[in-house]
Amino acid sequence: MRFAVLFPGQGSQYIGMCKDLIEKFPVAAEVFEEANSSLNFDIRSLILNGRLEELTRSENAQPAVVTASYALFRVFKDQFGLTPYCSAGHSLGEISALIAAGALSFSEGVSYARQRGAIMHRALEEKKGRAGIVVDLNVEVLNNIIESIQVNDYVAISGYNSPKQFIVAGYPSALRSLEKEVDKVGGQFIPFRMMPMKADAPYHTALMTYLKPELEEALLNLKFEPTCFDLWSTVTGKIIEPADCIPSILGNQLVLPVQWNQVLSSMRDSGVDLFIDIGPQPITRNLMKENPELPVCLAFDDEEDRKKLYGMLNMEVIL
């Protein structure tokens, strides 16, 4: 069985992430201890006992999600002893994927995630734009609406989550126009301001260009190694090759859309039989249900799904 592991982005955080894993598996506790040491503050306490409002701040949420995702991956590896066929991560999740694939140390990766979160939070504080989700609309119709608005204003698709779910971002005036036009054709626009887990800023669009040099400077401090399994980038839509410049890819994350749905389809075409959501909450698994053409996805952070995985993957090892 060819399985792929998927890592979620910011917005999947919750208070109490990995509590049961820390209690049952020493390797998970070790990951949290390393995070505390690397970040020089008690992120474990924030994750397990803090306030959601504080955890959701980008400079906290991003290292927290990376920590939880890596802890889940380490437990998965210890339990099954299997190497994924390939991997991908949604935005921030690409950092988790690089760590899991051995291309980046956890210590450097979680520290960079905190820097990345602090840099990106500035766009929220400085009100450079807003964001939201469009649902129940196909991409051709949405692109036509966006093209008509861009004549006089700025809005763009910043994430392709599924065949009928898209993250959009831009100026508030453009998003108001978008909401009206989307409503006319039977779709729905849901502003991020109505979703407390989401950061309401124009990430993955040209409006973030002014922060790119600062992010690129932070990337200069990271050391990358070849991946030990294929890693699909949702920035380029392709497998990261040894000759690729990973810092350049990560820098472009800030201004280019997340090609999530496109990458999942390419992974399926490459022979993936099963997707495993390795991260806090089953957000990735639930999102993938919107695309019936993809193989099944099970969430390692869900107890029932975990039982199914033990059955499926252990059977595969025996066979």
C-alpha cells in the first residue's frame, strides 16, 4: 500500500493537543520538551493548559501546530515502523513535512515557525487586507468573478482547498464585492473574521510582498538536507527535487497560492492509495471528503481512525 502523510496548517490548533500521546508515548513527550528548549519558553504548557486566544496568535499557533504534528508523526513512525511513499503540507504544514522527511531539524523548524508566525502576524496588525472562504462554487465561475473585480480592486484566490472550497484574500472593499457576486451565483462567502481559529490577513497573495525580504532573511539561518521520501510542494505543485532551492520555495509561500487540491490529485495520480492526516484535529481529512475522486484519508489524531489505520497498515505488513 502506498500511503502519503499530510500535515495541516495554522487554524488546526486547539487546547489540549497531543495530551493523550504525551501521557502514553515517551517519544511525544520528548518532542514537546525539545520544543520548549528550542523556543526558550513553555509552549507545552500553553498548548495543554493555556487560553485559545493566546494559542491562536500566529507566533504561538505556528510553532504549536508544528510541534503537535511532529509529535504525532513520531508516534506514528514508532507504532508502524513504515516510511511514507510521499508527503505534503498545507502552508505551514510544509514545514512539518520537511521536518518529517528529514530535510530540516525539528529544532530549527519549530524556531523558524515562531519567526514566520511573528512576521505574518504583522500583516494582521497592520490591516493589509482580509481573507475568507468561498464554498459551493466551481473555480471557473470564481475566477470570472475575481477577474471582473480586479479591474478596479484587488482580490485573489490564495488557497485551493478542494474542488468547491477556496481561500480568497484581498482588500476589504474587493471582498465585499466578491461576497455580493458569489451570492448571486449560488455560492457562499464566509469571512475569516467569523472563524476564531483563522488569521484574518491576506496571506499567500501579492499583498504580502512587503514582508517577503524579512521572511527570506529568517530562512538564511536554516540548513536543509535531501528528503528521505518524496515531498510535494503546494507552492510549486511539484515534488521537491535535490536541485531545488527550498528557501526560495518557502519564501514564495508568502505570496503564492496554496495549491492543495492540485497536489492531492497529483499524489493520487502518482500511485497513492491512502492519505493519513498527521496533525491536530481531522481538518485535512474532513476537507478531503469534498473530493470523491481522492483515495480515503484517515486522521491519526482521531481515535476511531487510528484503530482503522492499525488494521489497514498492519495487515499490509503481514501480507
